[in-house]
Amino acid sequence: MRRPAWFANPFKGLFGTNRREQYVERYVLREHRKGRPFVEILEDPYVRAWSTPEERARLLERPDVVAALGEQALADLRSAVATAPRAASVTANG
């Protein structure tokens, strides 16, 4: 006897991500690679229409999203350090 598809794994929704969340994650990563800020992407009509506030918050728990944001943060910090005025460090040292 075959069970209905909805009965296949009753706990699937509790522990995993659904396809909709995966699509939103892919969209967020694609837009972030284009150079858009993460906060701006979360306000996109697509993201807001296809995810709940809880799902958007869970994006920060996804390893790929965290890695992408971390890489961007490091790039921003390196850029800030590279463009920092050297005169300020000279006067501080004395």
C-alpha cells in the first residue's frame, strides 16, 4: 500500500528549508554578487513577496549567505584601511 506524498516525512517542514526559501537565498546571493547591499535586497518586492520575516531572518543562518556577507565585509574593511589617510597615523605616533 502506498502512502500519500504529504505523509512521506511529517517532520520535513520542521528541520529543513523549502524550495521557496532556497529560491530566495539564490536570489539574494545573486543580487549581492552584483554589488547590492544586503539590507536593500531584503526590501525587494520579490524577497518580501516570497518570504516571511522569519524566513528572511533565517537567511543569516545559511552558510552561503554568511560567507558572502563576510567576504563583502572584509573587502569593505580592506578598502577602508587602504584609503585611510596616512597623516593621521604619523601624527598619532609622533
